[in-house]
Amino acid sequence: MAEPTLIGSVQKALRLLEAVASSTMPLPAKKLARMTELPLPTTYHLLRTLEFEGYLSKVDGGYAIGATALTVQNEAVQEFLPRIRPVLRSLSAELGAATYLTTYQEGEIHLLAMVEGPEGRSVDLWVGVHESGHATAFGKAILANLSEELRDDYINSHDLHDLTPNTITSKGNLERSLAEDVPIWSDKEEYLLGISCHAAPICSNGLVGAVAVSLPSQRTLAAEELVSLKRAARRLGLAMGTPLITI
């Protein structure tokens, strides 16, 4: 049997992706070059390409898995992307902020899509979305709208990591917070100092998710901006149509 024709640059890019995915922290280019035994100039070229395509993101001087890599693992999400990205882009342009779409699937919170704000500003997701539901606005919006059984399962199976001095790390305090009846959920520097996020839940046809925006902590959302966030949640629920999960 003839040997298959292999593309060396693709193999090298995959080695870099595997190296980044194996780490719990962002990795700098020089370390990735050593780990993959690639020349540093080649490493820089491949990393820039992977970042441009969304498979990697630059975080605190290193590289982490990007939004595109997170979404391609779910074929259903690929079907939705052409419909949901325009909504996220419109909201980002209107509010001048980065926007995020997340959902609950199989016991975890997943980032499905992200649109950076002006000048490429977005929150460095230095702790994985899976592990930070207690500290993010979109995590709270999702957890508050799960059934009691699913919410308890998530809280009991995840450590409430102390990410900033403002992070809720007590299960009791988190549960009391989630019992509040609010249309918009917020985190006040609970995930990252200097940044506050606001999220509107998405509950439609068995789907539980949230759309969120990140802003400097000194900025508050005006009443009309809150309306825009809730409107985006409704549009995204309609755009996604068929449920991604059944609860």
C-alpha cells in the first residue's frame, strides 16, 4: 500500500495545538518551540496563523486554545455559527465591548463563540470556562436557569477557585446568589480584576445558555444597553432553533 502524502506544515501546526491543549496555563512561543522541537521562526509563523484563524488566542504573553478550536468539536455548533456570529458582532459594535456566547452541555459550561470588542479587546480566559462558572456572569446566568438537580451536580463537581478577592468561593453563598430573580447577571471583578461582565440567559427549546459582554469595571451599562443585551439573548435563542441539549 502506498504511503499517504503528508503535509509537513499541517503536522507541525497540530503538534503545537496538542502542546497548548495539554497545558492548564498559557504557554509562550519559546517554550512551545522546545516542547515540539520546532525551530523558533517556524513556531512563530505557525502560532500567528493559528491565532489569526482563531484556533489559538494570545493570553498574558502565551498561547491558549482559541474559540474556533473550542467550537469545532461540536458539529451542531458549526451549523449555528453563520446565524449567531452576526448577532454577537452587532451587539459588540453597539456596546463597544467583547461578546461571548456560552451554553451548558453534558454537565459543563462551554464557550461557543466570541467576538472581540474595539481594538481587539476581550477578557483573557486564563482559567477555563469549564472551571469558572461560579465567577463569571455567563456562568451564573446558566447555573441559575438549570434544574436544581443539574445545578447541584455542577456546583458539587467543580472547585470554586479563588480567582480574585471578589470571587464567591462558598457553595452556600453561591447557591443563595443563584436563587435571586434577576434579568441580567453580573460579576464584579470576580473573574479578573478591573473587568466586570454582564450576561443575559438564553432558555429556549431545552437550550440553556447565555450571551455576555465584558467591560472595564468603571463602566456601567445604561438602561438601553441592558435592553440590547436581552434582545440579543432572544435573537440568539431563535437563531439556534434546534436545542443543543435536553434537560
